[in-house]
Amino acid sequence: MTARWRFLGSFVVGISLALVAVVAVLARASDDQDPHARPFDNSERMGSHCLDCHAETNPGLLDQWRSSVHFKRDVGCADCHGTDHSKIFTSRGRVSAGVCARCHERAYGEFLHSKHALAEERLRSSVLFEGQPDAVREEACLKCHRVGLKNDDGSVGRCNYCHMGHRFSAAEAREPESCALCHVGPDYPQWEAYKSSKHGILYQLGRDEKTAPTCSTCHMPGGTHDDSANLTIGTALNGGILEGEVPPVRMDAISPDDFRARRSKMVATCTACHSVRFSEDALAAADAVKAEANQYLAEAAEIIRGLHRDGLLKKPPDEIKSANPHALILGPEQVFEEGSEVEQAFYRMFRFHYAQVFKGAYHHSPTITNRESEPNLKQDLSLIKQMAKQLREREAR
């Protein structure tokens, strides 16, 4: 009897060890699989499955989310990213504006009327963009213009371009530094102009939007996501012009009625701190600066068009890349590397110095408007005149 029980005991132990070995092999095989191919465990909407991995691999990401309003309101990983881990991995974790719109419908509707929503569409239709290498397109162009991305679900926008990280903070998005990701540099100098204005200086000293405005105070008043609601002729890049006026290069035209309506909205924003007369005078002064800059640009453009009409803008055949080598393109569609020297001088004049003059004026920065830009604009015109004279004298010999 004792021998019999001894045999049964050994048998049970042996079976148990065999089962342990099988489980260990299966577990090891599971560990060797791509973790992104594992089924998504959505038993807890807050994403316990996600936290198990990302707490170790991306602790900073989790810290951001835990400090967010989403976390406080029980918005978890699956609510934004879905439950199909393979799709999440394939899309690199991107979340479309359509997903955000499920909860933020009003904000998304406002965004669709904004200049931001048009950013990628306009970029992709640009000859300048088409002429750039793929790596430059991705890192230099789309890193900003993808704010207007057309998503696979038909929605438009990348909300996390302004609401960055996994905090998705509205407060952080309202800070001027958030706008400086894209609105900065020689052709988009809004950040430099704001930072060197009284508005920017006061805000940097106190960080109090009640005593000094930020970008969003003026351009997204009341929290609207339409950044163009009160812009008139000082819009991005080359600005606009009133209907009936002749633009020096291609510009968006705005009707007098639309101008008055938008300007009234901007003045209403300004009057939180200033009188109506002061606000209207300040904006009219900036209009006058842009009008003067338009005249410089128009004179330079007409000189170059005259050279083109007379056949004096010639290039060696091996330098011609355009589909239409006889076309003259000046302004926003102009490609720097394909132009003659005088065309390249105009490119610098328009793309950099012209933009700096009027953007500096609308942001009330004397440093950007005058000391760094208007003298350069006048020098550009003088240089173009000299180059045109030399070309004509050379042709006359």
C-alpha cells in the first residue's frame, strides 16, 4: 500500500512538472512575439494593458497624461487610440482631428474655418514645395504645415501640433512659445516681432494675460480655434489686399465689407486695454506701412517684368528645371534656386524683408519693422535697379 501511494505521488509530481514546463515554453514563445501584435485588452477603459508596457518604456508620456484634464475626466488610451493595437502601431499612434471632434465638436468646427486648416493643402499646391527634396519637405515644410493634415477618416487637422505632448493642455497652447514652433524666422517673423513689442515684453515680465496680450488673445479671442477671424490684409506670408487694388504679386483679396467686419472684431479685442481711437489709429498705421512696402515691391516687380518682356533674363539650358522655362514667377510661388540673379534678389526682398516690415508693423515692433527690415527693403530695390541697368547696358553693347 505504501509503495502504491509512493508511485502515485511520483506520478502526480511528474505530471505537474511537465505542465509547468509547457506553460514556461508557451510564455517564452509569447514573449518572443511582436508585442504590438498582441490582442488589445480593453477590460479597463483606462488602459491597464497600455500602462503595463508604457510605464516602463515611456514613463514621461504617462506622467504627462496623468497630469492632464483627460486623466481627471477618465479619458483613457482606448478612447483616443482605439483598441486595435496593430492599427495603432501602423499609424504610429497618430490620432486624427475627427477623433478629437467627438468631444470637441465646437472647437473642431471653428478650426475648419481657420488658416491652419488650409496649411497643408496650400503647401502641397505650391511649386516651391514640389521643388524641394523629400527630406526637406518632411522636416522643414510639413513639420509646420501638417497642422492642416487631411486624415484617413476625412477629418482635417493635427490637434497635438498646438496641444502638445500627452497633456493636451489648453493653457500651454495659449502660451506664445507654442506658436513660436512655426511662426518664427526670416519669412514668418511673428514670434520675433511679438517678443520685441511692448505687448511681448510686458507679458514676458509678468506672464499675466490680464495685463498683456498673447498671440491667442488677439488672434484667437474667446478661445476660438479660428485663427483668422479678425485678420484683414496682414495675413500670413504675403498678406492681402483690398478688392480693386492692384497687388504687386499674387495676394488674397478682401472686400471692403469683409475688411470692416474683421477690423471691427480686432478693435473690439484691443479695447480690453485701449480706447477705440487708439486701437484704430495703431492698426491704420500698420496698414500704411504695408501699403508703402507694397509700393517698393511693385516697383521692383515691374522692373523685373520689363527685363523679362525684353528677353534679358536668360539662363544656360542646363540650369533650367521648370516645366515652362519662359515663365516669370514672382512672389509666393517663386523658386529661389531657379531664378537669375535679379530674380533671386527679388525673392529675398519679398520672402524675407517685405514680410518682416509689415508683420513687424502689425505686431508693433519698431525693431523688426525699421531697424532690421525697411532699410533692407530699400536696399533690395536699389540693388534690383542697379542689376537691371547693368543687364540693359550689357545688352546694348
